[in-house]
Amino acid sequence: MDAIKNLLSRKSSKNLEAPFPSKKEMDIVYQSALRAPDHAWLRPSKFLEFKGDSLEELSKIFTNFANDHFQDDKAFIEKAKAAPFRAPMVIVLITEIKDHPKVPAIEQMLSTSAATQNILLALHALGYGAIWKTGKLALNENIPKYFNLDKNHHILGYIYIGTKSGDDRKVPHVNIEDFVTRQ
Ligand SMILES: Cc1cc2nc3c(=O)[nH]c(=O)nc-3n(C[C@H](O)[C@H](O)[C@H](O)COP(=O)(O)O)c2cc1C
């Protein structure tokens, strides 16, 4: 797909079903992710992929976290347990923060954020749908240990991936003059 057309037509998809990308396709997706800008080449971005039977494992991780931190919120515990099955493939977005005199943690998380957009764009170019989600299951200091990750790891969210189903939402029109000041 033409690169600019790909950029302008990408949109998130909530309804996702099988098939999901093959290993060969995901290799392209991860290569794209790892072309994100990365100050001092710290390589902070890591990805954990769940699909098929391993979605049960992700569900257990989410349930354990929800049980420990939201024990009074039964609706959230059920939502967390079911969350991985919204799509046939889920990628966990991780930043491994490294100490560096010139590169603070925020820059390393921004690098993973840029990698995430590359993932969304690569998936779109390959014809798949995806959506980046966070909520209570991400962006907190407690969740990484449920994935057996050390404290220097941050979870920036999850990309739900699959084949778009019943999603004909139009890309909204944006008036660029509302956002751009040309001096
Ligand atoms: C950091 C981040 C976290 C997000 N978390 C959620 C979320 O938890 N749930 C959700 O429905 N959308 C979430 N979104 C929004 C969707 O990913 C998506 O961008 C939005 O639905 C708009 O669709 P579009 O990408 O087609 O413009 C998040 C977006 C970002 C950038």
C-alpha cells in the first residue's frame, strides 16, 4: 500500500476475529516497531505476544492482578478475565527503562509509543485490524510483576489484533488549521 495512503487511512478496530497475522507477517510488524526513534540506541521496547491457547494465560494474569488490586470490583474482575478474548492476538507493550545520563525514562516510553504506532501502521498495511488499549490493566507500577517483569519495566498497554469484522467506521475529517499554527 502507498505509504501516505496507509498513514491517512489507518483506524482502530474494536471488532476483531480470526485469522490473525502469521509469524512471517509479525516478523515484518516487529521489524517496523524496532525502527522507531530510540535516543542513544537503548532498545527499551519489548513485546510479549499472546495468541491461541496462550490467551488463557493472559486471562489468568489479568485476573490475578484484578483480584489483588480491585477485589471489591467484581464487574472489573470479570472484565479483566474476559479482556484477552476480545481478539485472537494480543501484544503487551513494554518499556524496559535503563539508566542513562541523557535519556530519561519518559523518552524511553515515548520510543515504545512510537514503536506502537509503527505496529498499528504495519498491521494496517498488511490488511489487519488493531486497537491500542490501556485502562486499569496498564500504566501502573503493579501490573509488570504479574508478567514476571522487574520494577524497571513499564506496561504501556496492549494491542488487540485480528481481522476487522463489521467495522465500516469512517476516518473522521480533521481540519488541520485547528491544530497547526504556521509562522
Ligand atoms: C495510550 C492510548 C491508550 C488507549 N486506551 C484505550 C482504551 O483503554 N480503551 C479504548 O477503547 N481506547 C483506547 N485508546 C484509543 C484507541 O486506541 C483509538 O485510538 C481510538 O478508539 C480512536 O480510534 P482511531 O485510532 O481510529 O482514531 C487508547 C489510545 C491511546 C493512544
